[in-house]
Amino acid sequence: MLLIATSLGALGCEPELLIAPEGSLLRDPSQDFPERFSEVGLYPAAPDFDAVPSAAHAYEPAWPLWSNGSAKRRHIVLPSGETIDNTRTPWRFPAGTLLFKTFLYPDPALATDLRPIETRVMRLNAAGEWDYAAYRWREDATEADLVDPAMPTPVPVRSTGDDLLHTIPAALECRTCHESRDGEVLGFEPLQLGGLRESGGTQLDQLAERGLFAVPPAPAEPIEHEDPTTQAVLGYFYGDCVHCHNGGDGPSSSFDLRPAVALDNTIGVMTASSASAFGVRIVPGDPAASILFQSTSGETPDAEVKLMPPLGVDVRNPETVELLRGWISGLGESGS
Ligand code: HEC
Ligand code: HEC
């Protein structure tokens, strides 16, 4: 039974219980991806994106991926009665698991203040493989349509800042990011859920209380560093880079930016890839000379420098650019 409590409760009314549509993807995850998002059943009260069936659990990674500054809503839905096998890493999900990520931009013209652009879906099929789909929201934000997975779909976005073009990736691009490390699920994993303690424990603890896991999850080893700026940089690498740069067998993995090795692999270290510019990844005290800074900030005179990440970013994050600039400059001062 899939019941939903709408956010009317927050307005002081009795929470209204709604049922996800008969025949929706949430009820039968084995069907082909429906053409319309209303048949998926995650947002029966769209454009209210906070009202979801009780089977859908909201979560947020500690170090979310930057996507043009958009807001996100993320949910996981497990098949009824099933749990995640967390006795191993990566966690093993039951067939029929659904994961959702919705991208929204601030838009004061809408009653909800946030305009949805796309919702991405991952589904673990009966053969044990992940299927990927994306839905593009219509102007009125009440319905979205399945996009053609063969090519990227550019969507013009009018928002509070400058207008921008948001790109919905092609299915092959979903795989480039999601299948370059051990475990396709990138944000719903031990460190992203257990690496930051909020009041009332970590998200991992809260999700465990809702019975999502086979055994009580062990606490995750957090990303820690005595210097808060360095710690923030390591978290940024973890959220935005490690799905590709992780020392695994994937095409972009030889360069490892995982927290334990990221500093050793960057500061004063030459680039190694023939696919990228020749130079030093991080030159202490000199961001402009650092290939890693040039590639993430886009501030580079060198056409050989590939922009990083190579996918999923149409607008750079000014905060992380300044974080890196300040951090690399400071490395010079301390003489390290
Ligand atoms: C640039 C790399 C990149 C591309 C391209 C990409 N993703 Fe992701 N995706 C991520 C990362 C990193 C996360 C986890 C962090 C977050 O949620 O902010 C994620 C999270 C998700 C989630 C939530 C479950 C999870 O793995 O954490 C879904 C669902 C998802 N992506 C679907 C898709 C689909 C479908 C496509 C293609 C249409 C796609 N993604 C393309 C990097 C990417
Ligand atoms: C979608 C996968 C992907 C993501 C995400 C990604 N990269 Fe890359 N990166 C590549 C590929 C592919 C190359 C070139 C081939 C190689 O390194 O083997 C590369 C090369 C690089 C290089 C130059 C190669 C070298 O030897 O130094 C740097 C520096 C770099 N990336 C930094 C980053 C940073 C920092 C992030 C996160 C902000 C990031 N990348 C995110 C795929 C990715």
C-alpha cells in the first residue's frame, strides 16, 4: 500500500493521505519506464515535490554533486518488504529498487518558488543491472515526459540569476559517471550518508531506523582533516570527482582523488594522462599554474586543459572555485 502525506500538514491542516496511481512504476517497478511521470507515481501532488508516497525515503548526500546551482530532491524506494544488504561494500540493493533525483531552479514566478527541470531515475532490474531514465518537466510543472536516451537534451532555464542552458545527459553519459567505480549508486552509500553528523545522528542512522538495512549500519569513517579548508577540498573532490577518479579500472580512474590519497596525488605531482595538458596538478601557492585549478575553474589559457568534470556542468560553481583558489594559495604560505 503506497500512501502519501501531503505537505498540507505543514500548513496546519490534517495531512491528506493519497495513494500512488494503480499500475504506476512505484507499484510495479519491473514495467518499461512509462512515457509520463504521473505514471511513475513519485509525485502524485506535483507541483508539490515534497508530497511523496510513504514508501519513498528522502535523503541528501553529505557532499552533493554540483549541477549548475540547482536544488535537488532525492528519494529511494525499495520493493515492499525488502532491505538493502549492507553486510558488504558496495551495498547490494534488491531487484526493483528505484532511485530518483529531481533538479529544480529558483523561479519566483511559480507558487512553489522552484521550477523543476528534470527527474532522473535509476532502477535495478531483475537481471541485476541498472536502468537509467530521465523525464523533462513541462512548463506548468504538473507533468514530465520521458526523454530520448540516445542524445543529450538541452533545456533553457530562466532563473533568478542569468539564464542558462541545463543539459539532460544521454543514457551513455549516465553510465560514464555511474559505472566508473565499484557500485553504480553514488550518493546513497556509506560515506555520503554517514560521513556528516547532524543533530539527531547521521542520515544513515535515521534511514536505518526506518528499516532500510539488513543489519544496523557500521559508522562510516568521516572525511577529516585538521585544517577545515583542506577538509572542505577533500569533500568537494569526493562529491564531484571520485565517481570517475578513484583508482579503479574505469576509463578515468588511474588518477585517484579519494580522501586518503588526494593530497599525495595532487600537490607537486605532474599530470599523467596523455588525454590532458602536461603540467603540475597543484603548484603550492600558485593556482593559476595548477592544472587541476585551471580545469575546474575554466580559467586557462591552454586549450589542452580539459574542463573538469567533463560532464554535467554547464555553469561553474563560484564557491568551489574560490575554495580551491584560496586553498592552493595558502599551500604556498605554509611552505608545504
Ligand atoms: C557528471 C556525472 C553524472 C552524470 C552524467 C549523471 N550522474 Fe547521476 N549522479 C552523479 C553523482 C555524483 C550522484 C550522487 C551525488 C548526488 O546525488 O548529488 C548522482 C546521483 C544520481 C541518482 C541518485 C542515486 C545515486 O546514484 O546516488 C540518480 C537516480 C541518478 N544520479 C540518475 C542519473 C541518470 C538517469 C543520469 C543520466 C540521465 C545521470 N544520473 C547522469 C553523477 C552523474
Ligand atoms: C565523468 C568522469 C570525470 C569526472 C566526474 C571528473 N573527471 Fe577529471 N578526468 C576525466 C578523464 C576522462 C580525464 C582524462 C583521462 C585520464 O585522466 O586518464 C580526466 C583528467 C583529469 C585531470 C588531468 C589528468 C592528470 O593526470 O592530472 C585532472 C587534473 C582532473 N581530471 C581533475 C578532476 C577534478 C578535480 C574533478 C572534480 C571536480 C574531475 N576531474 C572530475 C574524467 C572525469
